[in-house]
Amino acid sequence: MVVDAELGQFGDLLFGSALAVYVLAMILHAVEHGLLRRTEPAAAEARVPVGVGGGTGSGPDDAPVAPTDRAPRSRAERFGRMGVSLTVLGFGLHAAMLVVRGFAAQRVPWGNMYEFTAAISLVAVAAWLVVLRRHPDLRRLGVFVLLPVIVLMFLAGTVLYTQTAPVVPALRSYWLVIHVSAAVIASGILLLAGVASCLYLLRAAHDDHPTRLAWTARLPAADVLDRVAYRATALAFPIWTFAVITGAIWAEAAWGRYWGWDPKETTAFIAWVVFACYLHARSTAGWRGRRAAVINVVGFAVMVFNLFFVNLVVTGLHSYAGVG
């Protein structure tokens, strides 16, 4: 299998460009978040109907104001929209990087930890853009969604980086496309769900004690964050279930057994159990809200543990990180 090294280097350039654009987008979203405190009162005043509660309507200043189709955009909204535009640009560069990497290596571009982490980050950004498309008012969450994506991509480009190369013989199977792609999609969506649950807990704590965590007052309402986390997890859970099942089938084809309590298999199953408990708790009276959100955060932590510690520290049959 011939590897195109120059094309692989171009893919690395696209990766760095996407990371830089994401950083700029996060900065713009951070500025938007910081401006919300000053702009929200003004926006609330702008929504008060003209002439209500004052004036006799006889003076020149009391003349009716012609309605406009759209209120002028605030500074926060302008910065937020620029952040979204840069996020879309970064997503395009990010997707192009994986496509180029695949052509350079003549295989699917998730054969090592560098590519796997980049693919998870791409799915997380894609899920975020879908949420924004349906609910533009959630744009203020951009800084919190992009932060873990940037951290993952930075670690992928430094600690986890691997030059373009063929995959190890054990991964040369069509199951690499089926099993790993499902794990990538589920992990990316669950990243968004984990962020939403973390923010929900912070916002709920502020709602109980308004003097604490004052910055969370600029977040969406706690019930909105709870719905985002629940719907994202509900979407990702069957995909993660499919990934676990296909992993067991691949294990039988490769090692002659469906399950062997390998560290990767065990951690993936623990994550599955935790997310199943979250979905059950979320629909059970007395467990909704904080208790369920804590379970979801635990599931998110297990996924992070599975991604880094199990792949890089623990030795097992799934030691294909390609690092070092």
C-alpha cells in the first residue's frame, strides 16, 4: 500500500488551519458571552412597545414609529455570528483534512489515535452546528463546546500525532469502517451531551444560590441545557450500542471470542451501562434533573478515560494508538 507523504503533509496543514480557526471562533464566542451582561438589559428595553406607559401622543417626539422588520443586531450578536461563521469554516477545513488524510494513506482516516481524536472532534462540531441550525438562541454555548474540541485537537496534533502510514495488520478489516465509525459518531455526540450536562449542573447551582457562579446567568435556562443533553445522549446511545455489538463481532472474527474483558471492552461496556442508567433516570420521577445530569457527566468522564488512559497507559488487545 503506497502512502502519499506530501498529501499527508497537506492534510496536517489543514488540521493546523482548522485548529487555528476554531481558536478564533472560540475567542469571538467568549467576547459574545462577555458582552451579554451589558446588552441583555438594552435588548429587553428595546422590546417595550413604543408609547406604552408615557406621553400623551400630542408632541412631535410622540409620533408613531414605523415598525421595522428586524431590530438592529447587538454587539454580542455580531460577535456570535462571526464566531459561528468561523466555526463553519473550521469545520470545512477539518473535514477536508480527514478526506485528504484518507486519500494519502489509502484507507479510512481513523486508524490511529491522532486520526480517531480528530474524527471525534469533527463529529462534535457537526453536532453543535446541527443544534445551532435548529436553535440559534443557543449560540452563547459556543465557547464551551469549542473549548473541549480545541483541547482534543491540540492533544491530537502534539501528543498523539502520527505520520501518515498504513494501519497495523490487525486493523486491516472492513470492521474498521463499521465498528470504529460508529464509535466515532457516538463519541462526538456524547461530547456535546457531556458539555451540556456540566453546564446544566453549574446553571442549576446558580439558580439555587444566585450569588454563586454569577457568570452562569448568561447561559440558557437549566431546563434547556437538560433537554440538549438528553436528546444528544438519546441519539448517541443506540449508535454506541451498535459500536459495542460490532466490536464483539469483530473480536470473534479476529481472536475467536466475542468477549474477553479486555480493558477497552470493559470500559466501553461500563460507559454503555452508565448512559443506559442516565436515560432511565432521566425518565424516572425523583431522578430527573441533577441526579440524572451527574450520571451523564460520569458517563462522559468514562468516555474520556477510555479515550486516553485505556488507549495510552493500559496494555491490552486494543493497543493500536500508534503513538511513539
